[in-house]
Amino acid sequence: MIRFTLFGIPVEIQPWFWVILALLGSSFGQVGGTANEALSVALFVIAGAISILVHELGHAVTGQMFKARPFIVLHGFGGFAAFPGARFTRMQSFVVTAAGPLVQLILGAIVLAAWFFLPDLSEAFRSFVMDLAIVSLFWALLNLIPVFPLDGGQMMAAALGPQRRKLCLQLSIAVAVTASAALLLLKIGFMMPIFMLYFAYQNFQELKETHR
């Protein structure tokens, strides 16, 4: 367990965060074991950690602007910024949620531009820069999908308001199932379709509770 403070915000990084990033960086463990491959995985882990931390800092620093006292936890397949005791308005909640993917998109765009306009970088550093750009852009765009509990789903919930929670869950289920089918048809891995179906199941379970 790693703990530190950044911009006055407590950050905790759990061991599984590093393990999952390493598995993703090694194509789920299919690494031959050469020094170059080991370096590639290490650079991917560093890039992933930086990108996800920047994402959560986007949430947390914006929350600080609204007088919240956030903390960040990086775990397993990502992380979260928590705001214990904070009471945001719907607009504030929307802004705090949107800040995470927004700053990550900006990071990805800047890094991608650097990759194109700084051709004299070493091969290893160019690989790191590309990993950072891809992870940032992919993670940000993924989180903007309007499926709860992704950022896009939370932004949709804030926009619709608590009185339309049922509609939010119904839309979230429809988008999650559609996204899962589209990802399978496009043959973009199998992890994300599974996650989308899991999110759909979570939303369906909550929707059932609203009918009781």
C-alpha cells in the first residue's frame, strides 16, 4: 500500500492497481520475458498510473474548489475520488464529474502532439509517450459513456436529477447492452463487453429495487 499527499489531497494506491496494469501492459501475461518486453510493461504501468491519477485529480481538485475535502484511491481496474461529507448541487456534481475525463483528454492530446512533434525521442520514451496518450484518451472516452457508475452515467444522473433516477437507470442499461454488443461486433477485446454487461446487471438490480 502506497500513501502520499498531492496538492493537499491524500492518495492511496493499492497493490492490485499495479498488478492489473502490469497484466494489461503484458497482454494479460503473454510476455516472452526479454528485457525489452519487461521495460515495455514497466513503461505502460507508469503511463497508466500517471494517466489515471491525473483523471482522479481532475475530480478531486475541482471538488476542492467547492469546499470539499477529497481523497483518492487507485485500485484494481481504476480508481475513485471520494468527497466525504460534501454536498454538491446538481451543477457542481456535474462539473466535478466532468473534470476527470476532461483533464485526461487534455493530457492525452498534449502527449499525442508531443509524440508527433518531437521525433528525436528515444524508442523507449516514444513508447512511453504513446502509451500515455492511448491510455489517457481511451480511459477518458470510455468514462464518458452514459452508463452508471462511469463518469458519463454520473453526469447523466446529475443532469436528469434524483426525481428521474428510474429513467437514468433504464437509459444506462440500454446503452451498456448496446455498447457491449458493438464492442463484440468490432472485436475490440472481451474485457470491456463483460464490464458493460456487468454494469447493465448492476443497474438492473437497482432498478428492481425502485419498484419495491
